[in-house]
Amino acid sequence: MFWVTNYERQLLSIAYNVLRDWPAAEDCVQESLIKAGLRINQLNPQIVNSHGSRESL
């Protein structure tokens, strides 16, 4: 997914800063991205376009 490649490094950095453990940070981010991916269709279609990025309002 488009938004995964854009935000994965940032999410890993945040998770590592909180957990101070790379494997745990990777697991946390992976689980979060899976949950977000499963629920992306529940987002308001006026806000999120087909690439999963925000449209300007």
C-alpha cells in the first residue's frame, strides 16, 4: 500500500523511541499497519482517496 511505504520508517522510529527494542518496535508497527489496512475501507471516502492518502479539503 502507498501509505505503508511512506510512513513505515517514521512509525518504526516512534515505536523504537517508546519501546527501546527493535524487534518489539517492528512487531508493533507491523500489527498496527495490518489493523489499519483491514479497516481502511471504514474511513470517510471524502477524506481518503484510493491511494490511502488524504485529499485536500
